[in-house]
Amino acid sequence: MTLKACKKEEKMDREFRKKFKFEGSINVLTQMMVDPATTEKRGGAKNLPLRRGEILDVIQFTNQKQILCRNSQGRYGYVPQAVMLPL
């Protein structure tokens, strides 16, 4: 990793912790795929934009309806559990 990429990742992690009030280390629990049959959705304030068939890293199972995930660009947000499929 270059110094610039490392600093960018650290900045995104700090923003994530502040925005979601997340404490502790950021560990990937599992990976899940967005259902290919679902409609693509734009992200909101705390929601992650959804693309069909995208593979996301699961950070935390927050409740029965939402999962806290990270996408391939390193962005964090909530995703509805109903549109997620296990790998």
C-alpha cells in the first residue's frame, strides 16, 4: 500500500467510526451478495448504494432488518437484510 492509499483508508475508517458511533476493531464477519433480482438503489445518509450481484463485507448484524456493510470502494453503510444472499 502506498502512503496516500493508507492515509485515505485511515480517514475513511475515522469517518465511519464517527458517523456510525462504532467502537472496537473493524472486523469482517462474512461476505454476502446483493440479490441479482433486486432493484438497484441509491445510497442515502447512512445507506449503502446497492448494485445487483455486488459482494459486500459484513461488518455487523445490527438488527433483524439491516446489516452494516462495506463495499469494494471502501464505503460503509446499512443494507436491508432482505436483499442479501449468503455466499
